[in-house]
Amino acid sequence: MAKKSTSSERKPNPALMKPVQPDEILAVIVGSTPIPRSEVTKKLWDYIKKNELQDPKKKTNINADDALKAVFGGKKQVTMFEMTKLVSAHIK
């Protein structure tokens, strides 16, 4: 019987590490240079926190300012899960 390696080290998902190109709309928030998907998410959250856009009553909701409204297709508020899907549309 072959024994599995006991390494508890998680390997990063290569798909998440591959640089992606934000479009002009998303670039306003995360910059225009190609960055890994994980960095896109990190920069988005930094922006949301810096501008206090997380709904204080329901933390899973994000309130959009003008820049985010463009990313969210004109929606004033989206859930975190919806945000991931909407952001994907702005990545090449």
C-alpha cells in the first residue's frame, strides 16, 4: 500500500496565481497592471474597508460608491458572493 505524503503544506491554486488583466472599469479600483486573482480580491476588500462600504447592519452586503457601482453593473448594493461573480466579468 502506497503511503500518502504527510506534508500539511497547502499548495497555492495555480489558477489563482496566474495574473489576470482588469478592464478599465475595475482598474479604477485595483490598478491596470495584470495581477493574480487573489490580489484583485485583496485590493477590492482594501478599497471597501478604506471607504467604509461594508453594510454596518448586514456585513455580507457591500454598498457601492460610484466606482464600485460601475463594477457592479449599476447596482447600489450587492452581497459578497454576488460581488465575486460581478468582478469576474471585468477580468480578462
